[in-house]
Amino acid sequence: MKCKKPVLLTLYVTERCQAKCGFCNIWKKENPRDADPEQFKEILKEARSLFGPLFVDFTGGEPLLYEPLPELLKTAKELGLRTSVTTNGILYPQRAEEIAGLVDFLLFSLDGTREFHDRNRGVTSYDSVLESLKKARSLGEWPDILMTVTRENIKMIPHVASVASEFELILQINPVFSYFGNEGLTADDIRLIDEYAVYSKIYMNRAQLKLIASGGNRSIDPRCRAVSSQIVIDPSGEMLLPCYHKAVDSIPVTGSLEKAYRSSLRRWYEKRQGSFDFCEGCTINCYFDPSFEYHLDKLMVSSLSGRAKYAWLRYGLRPMTQFFRRMKRGR
């Protein structure tokens, strides 16, 4: 099975971040950049015309540090695009009304207990996340909680699951990948994470867990479809190839996203995606999550079953629960 069009447009709207997470290095950039909002609006419009109603992830850095974010979100929604924003929650209480109703998938990062989370993030933000969750729910938003799981906090999953349960939200497990000097997860870690799947409102892509357990991507027989499945644009308006974390080349998209997408250089990388030496053992979630649906195998089936569970939790179980609660109150 081969999908001809990308399903994800990843826009790095800013490289600025007020946190100092141990598993990330973007905050270390000496001259962090912000995107030109007018340029990114044009990219959104052309992407919609070229690829249809794809998914747009507005990321960074910390995306809420980017002042024009609501403008871009509004443009995306007017174009019929689905939107996603992941935030550390520090600024959300101040900017919540600006983006209310404009984000289809809003995620708040929470890594464990208060002590661990604040130490891991390099800034006091645990209470900000809780405040953000309360604010979001008061506005009728249904955010997810995103937990980046490392060897250090893996046993804190029940704690974060309890926070998600308190707010009636879904917890997404995001396994750390061995990059930026991070220590990746072991097979024993994967088995432990799998045991926590008994919690009914935890979502994890088991295909990702299987990929990690098997040693990650194999450059001789690549599973990665990073170039096919998504388009990654940095703040300067450059399409990064083959991916953000291992960018070797870039193509300016100003004036014509189509020209950049159909260029011989992008096609060259698409033919070789996942096969470079630096692709060996890679497990970077943001590339594999969409990649699993580009090749018919057991990982694809596992990924789709996980998505089915998430869809049930978000669009089936939650509305049913709310309906019966309203019925009970009406008696």
C-alpha cells in the first residue's frame, strides 16, 4: 500500500522556548527564529490546494510564545485543515481565549510528579499545567495530556494517568527516542509500558513500541516514510530534508510550495528515506507515527488498531459518558 500524498504538515513557528527539557535541545539555539506569519499563511493555503484537508502541527519551541499563532490557526481552520498544538502550559492560561475553538488536538506536556516534572523541564511548570487543564476544561476544550516517557519516569505513568482521569482526559504516551544524547528505552521498559496499557484512557501507539523493541529503523530495509508522509517547514520557510532532526538539505518554499514539493531534490530524498547511515536505529516518533500507514505490514495493523482505540475514547466513549450524565441530571 502506498499513499501518494503527505498527511501531515509540520510548521515550526518558533524556535524559542522558556523551558529547558533534558530530552530536547531546541532551547539551546543561540539565535532562535520566528516564522513570518504572512509567509506561513500562504503555505497553508497552497498546502490545502495541493494535498487536501491534511493535518497541520504548529510546533516549536514553545508555540504559545509565537504571538501570531491565533492568526495561523484561524487561517488553517478557515481552510478546513485539522490543527494540533502541544504546549508546556506556562502561557496557556494567558492565551487560552485567543486559541479557543481553533485547535482540534490540544496537548499539554506532563512528565510525572511535581518534583520530577519541574526538574525535568528545567523550570517550575507543573502547577501551570494543572491550571491550564482547568482553564481548558472551563472553555469546553478537551485537551490530551502528553507524557514523554524516559527510563527515569516510566513508573510515574500511573500518577500522570490519575491526573488525566481527574480531568476526564486521554493520556498519550510518548516514548523518548535516543537523540540529543538521550538514553533510549530498553525491551524491559517497553514491556513495562505495555503493562500500563490496562488503564482504559491511555493511548500509545503499539507499533512504535514494537519498533523500539526490535531495534528501530533498519537502513537496509527502512520502515521510515518521513519524506512521503509529511512536509516539515522551519521558521525561515525552508522545507527540511529528510527530516527536522537530521536535516541535510533544505528547499525554499516561498512563492511555490508545489515547486519545492515536486523538485528533483525532494524526490531524491523520498526514494532514499530511512536508508541513510544516520537512519539506522532511529525511533523518532513524530516521523514513524504517520509512516506506519505507508506500508502494509504488522506495524501498520498495530498502528491502526491503536488509532481505533483513540477514536473510540475521544469520539465514542466520551460523548456517551457526557450524554448519560446529562440524562441523569435531568431526572
